[in-house]
Amino acid sequence: MKTLKVALLGCGNVGSQVARILIDDAEDLASRTGARLELTGIAVRNPDAPRDTDLPRNLFTTDAEKLVEDADIVIELMGGMEPARTLMLHAIGHGASVVTGNKALLAADGAALFEKADAAGVRLAYEAAVAGAIPILRPIRDSLSGDRITKVMGIVNGTTNYILDAMDSTGAQFADALAEAQRLGYAEADPTADVEGHDAASKGAILASLAFHTNFDLANVSCEGISSVTADDIAAAKDAGFVIKLLAIAEKLDNDGEPGVSVRVHPTLLPRTHPLAAVHGAFNAVFVEAENAGELMFYGQGAGGAPTASAVMGDVVSTARRLVLGGPLGAETPTGSVPALPFAKVTTSYSIGLQVTDQPGVLAAVAQVFAHHGVSIETMRQTIHADGTASSAELRFVTHRASEAALAATVEAIKGLDVINSVTSVLRVEGV
């Protein structure tokens, strides 16, 4: 039986589980692939660092370059831009196929990496880069390749979903829910990449590139995080029959008669009847709409060592089979040229919260601004707050579908009204 040499870069939560599977399940993997998968080494910064998984000490090395030069398959789980990018290119240059979960690198520089892999005739696989254990990239690339995808909406960051779900179920403020997520290990000590939407934006760019056969990168993604979402926003959404989720959305839109794609990440109101509304805790889910297949839902654990290792090993086995049986190994670079549309072209419904002076004529003044900018009001809720002799009101509007440009102009004009104390929130609405 043929032996394929496998090099592992990184031995964190995911990497240690990948190493465990390669060692413990070696016989099963050999029967599935037709080749022995020999783990030849694990490149780490500190071979003596404590690790959760007991792995043979002789596998660890600090010489990552030498390790990848002798490999047939390189598994990159270091994360970050460098030295991951340089090592991946080094592996490709030496004829090794690469399996990675590095969504940030792929979103920032994926096009160049795919081009290099194609030119070298090796494979670049990355199922683990989006939604952990959920098999979503391969179904989009392969199972739906004969269909036309029109929209992808995903809860692709477990940290933010845990926080928003906790706020919805307990009424907690954002800061308290974040602190609990950090205590439980769902959020990092510095949660910026998660709560400001950057992690989801990287995954959104990858999903959009596959769904619409065109390279999209982070510069094409409009991004807004959840740090401004309040307990009042959550409560108001619940009263109106909605739940707030941070979604990565890639959607094909009409652009003056020509197709274009919007890629965006932002807090979103979903009806509680929508399948994504039922995704709780740190779980992930991706909702796909296609012309012929209709609506599809992919759900599962979006993070964690063993779940993500499952996605990594799926790519390893698939790559090994191709090396044994023959067949195309290229990175399947997107070849389309659908333009990325600016956020102003997006059309959706909106929820707008206002704090206003409680006096006659306020509603008429606000409604006139909406009408002037062509934004139609679907529903309105009013709450009166009395404080001594003064009183104010909270108004929350849900609009019919309107363009982002019209909405931005409406909000800016509303801010200029004398009766407006503040615009407390502007949230997009999907699934209605």
C-alpha cells in the first residue's frame, strides 16, 4: 500500500485533534484512502508547551520549512497571515497539496494562493475555514454546481451567536453576556475579531466566492458587529416576533439590469419562524437559496477542536484519494466575474429606533421624512417614558423594503429634526 507523508503546521485545539485522529485511526484512514497516511511531523513554536492531547514527543519540530518540503499533504492550522502564507506557498512550490482552516488568510489573499496551487497542479482544500464541522463548502461547490445559488445567509460565528442568544433568553446586556461567554471559553480575552464581525466577514467572503464563482475578498464585504446591540433592541425585537442574529449574507442582486453580488455582515432581525432563528448557543448554521433546489439548511457545531478536526480530515481523506486514484488536484479557482456591489445597492427592510420628545406632531414630522425619501413604513410601536415633569417616547419603525442608500438618507434627515433626541438603533430585517 502506498504511503503519503502528512505534515502538520500548528498544534492548538484543532491541530492536536487532527494529530490524534491521524495516529489513532490510521488503519481506518488507510482503508478509506487506499494509502497509509504517515504523520511525519508537527511544526510548533515551542515543542515543550503543555498540550491537552498526549502526542509522541519525537513528532514535534520547529523546522517547518524542512517539514513541508518532504510532505505529500500539508495541513496548515497555525492561523494568521504569516508565517502561514509563506509556508503554504513553500509547500505548494514543493508539490504538496495543502489543507487549511485559515479563513482570514483565504479571505485576504485566497486568489493568489489558488492561482499558485492551480499552476503547480496541487490541491488547496479549506472546508474547515467556514462553520467548523458543518459540511457547507463542498455542497456549495459540488452538490449545487448544476444550480444557480441566489442567496446565502449564515450564522458563522459561535461567539456572537452565544452572546445574542443569551441576551434574548435572559435579558442580559451585551457586556454581561460577553463576560459570560469569556468565562465559558466561547470568547477570547480580546473578542474584537468576533464581536465586530471581522471573523464572520472572512467567512462571508469565502462563501460568496464559492456560491457565485467569483473571487471576493475582505475589501468587498461590508461589516458591522454586535457591540452596539442593546437589551432594549433585543426586547423590542422579541415583542415584534423577531430575534437578532449576526449574519453573513451573500446575495445576487440586480444592478441596473446587470447581475451583481452584495456581501455583508451585520446584526439582523429574523422572524422567529425562520430556520436560522432556532440556532442557539455557539452553534452555526448556513441557509442557502437556489433557483432549483429551493431552500437548504446546514446546521452543526461551528467551532471546537474535534468538530473542526472532522472537517479538516474530510479534506485530507479526499485529497489522499485523489493522489492514490488520480484525477484533478487543482484548487478549483473561481472563474466568474460578477461585480461586488457597494452596500448602498442593498435592498431590504429595516427596524429603526428613535427617542423623541413626547409632543403633538412628532409622528407626522417623522413620517414626512420617510415619505420624502421613498421609504414606506410597515409597522410602528410607541412607548411613553415619564420622568418627573418631562416625558419622552420611544418609537420603533419597521419599514417595507428600501435601498440602503434611501435608508441612510432617511436616518440622516431624521437626526436633524428638533423633536428627535437620538436614533437608538438601525437594524436590517431579513426573511420577511
